[in-house]
Amino acid sequence: MVASDGRRPARVAERVRDVLAEVLVRVVRDPRLKNLTVTDVEITDDLRMVRVGVRTLEPEVSEPRRKEILKGLESASGALRREVTARAQLRYAPELRFRYDEGGEAQTRVDELLAEIAREK
């Protein structure tokens, strides 16, 4: 087996991110998955498993809504795997694992706190 220098997995991860973003907007019709954005994609060196971070464009997201989103993604994972495999021209259909990315919400909260501190000064 040839050692990977990380460039191919990085290129494939970027392609998978683009494909998933497009498929979520144009193909998937599940109402639980409306207004989703793919924030990051990590892929193993053997290209068999993909970790996908997603976030909704809604300003406030409750815990039940996050669970609903992840449940919708899980139910659509078979179709998403087929689309990713075909569109990214992969030999094997990678396993997709989804997680809700809270980074944007945390950044918004930090910005609010910094603005509050600035007002108090």
C-alpha cells in the first residue's frame, strides 16, 4: 500500500462537500433538511468514511430541531451516498456520518458578549 501525503483525501473531501451541498439543495426533498449548509467534511485516508458537519441557516436552533435534522440526514444517507459516489466518481461508496456544527452559533454568542462588554465601557 502506498502512503498518502494527504493531498488526495483533501481534494476528495472538497469534492464531497461540493456534491453534498448541491444535493441537499437540489435533490433532497425532506422538509427537515431545508436551509442546511455543509460546514466541513473530513475523510479518512482510504476514502471509506466521511464525517460531515452541517448547520442550518436558522438563527436559533433548539436541541429537538438539531436531532430532527440529524435524523433526516440519517434517513437520506443511502441516497446521499449514491449521489456522492456517482458525482465524485469514487470507486467505493463512503460511509457518511453527520454531526451538527455549533461553531457558527458559538461565534455569534462570542460576538454578542464582546459587543455587550464594549457597550459597558
